[in-house]
Amino acid sequence: MVVYRSHGLRMEIPPGVFHPGYFFSTEYLLAFLLRQDWKDKDFLELGCGSGLISLVLAGRGARVTAVDINPAAVIALQQNASVHQLELEVRESDLFSALNDRRFSAIAINPPYYRKDPADMAQRAWYAGGQFEYFKALFATLRPHLLATSQVWMVLSEDCALREIETIAHQHHFELKLLDSRTFRFEAQNIYGIIDRKLTSHPDGFVS
């Protein structure tokens, strides 16, 4: 178990769970999200890993649901939330499988994006499948959980196969819009808005 401290929180993170201190994507996505007011918003962290984002936004007043396919991540987040007396719902779920028809006003995703089949649970945080099965399933199942005004964000490294991910998104009538970019130690991390052209009522896919 590794201890990680951030935003006034002390978290215990077990082996095999994506660690926000070893990589830049979680803290970067969180900093981006904190530009907004989160009070009373229905927020989903899809593939929560350590759950840092969920814990911080719960502390900002969001109604938080956090899901992960890794049971170790789910148990650790439940324990860390209890220690800090933060109220959030945590479920073990393969993408949306445990969420039925629930819809959210905001969803954040820090996905696996390397094209390779994961060999174990820990590798699911990195590998999206040999044929990008993760992204095919994501975009095939995302829409039933959206409102017309929902905002969806995804953080991706410049190392990912962006054009192939965009192609999969387009097949399901979604678009990726670059919203923010930052370079950490010579690697660019990019935050994209996922725009649903079938549902969204705002011209650029995001409410102001």
C-alpha cells in the first residue's frame, strides 16, 4: 500500500491501481475540472483508479459516482472516502455495466489507450485491447447515460493513436474537441470534450 497526499487528502493506494502521483494525467484532468463550480452536479468518474478526482469533487459539493473494473480500486476508494467522511457512490463496473440507465450531467474519463490486450487487472488501466475494444465499447454505450446538456471530458497522451480513436467515436456520432493541452517532461497531455451530435443542444457541445 502506497500513501499519496494531494488537495488536503491522504490516500492509501494498493498495488495494481493507477497511481496519480506516478503519472501526470489524473492531476492534470483534476486541475482542469476544478475551473468549474461543482455544487450539486451529478458527476461520474468512469474508470476512477485511485479516485482522487471523485474525492476532491465530492468535497466541492458534487454528487459523485465513481466506477472501476478493478475491485482493488473500488475497495480502496471506499475506504479513503470513509476516512475523510466524504459521501460518494463507488461501484465495481466494466464501463457502464453497473449503472443501468442512470444519466449524468458530467463525466470524466482517464482511459487506457495503448493498443494491446491486457494480461491482468492492473494492465487494464493501460491497454485498450488489441482492436481498441475499450473505445468501441465506450462509444457504443455512452449515449444512454447522457443528457442533452451533459459535459464529457477525456484526457489522452500525445502517444495515443488519436486518429483511430476519433474514427471509432465518429462511427457512433461522437466528436472529440481539443479543449486544453499541457506538456509534462516532454510528453503532451490533451483534454478532449466528447460531443454527442445526436443529443447535444449547445453548438460546440458544451454549456457555458
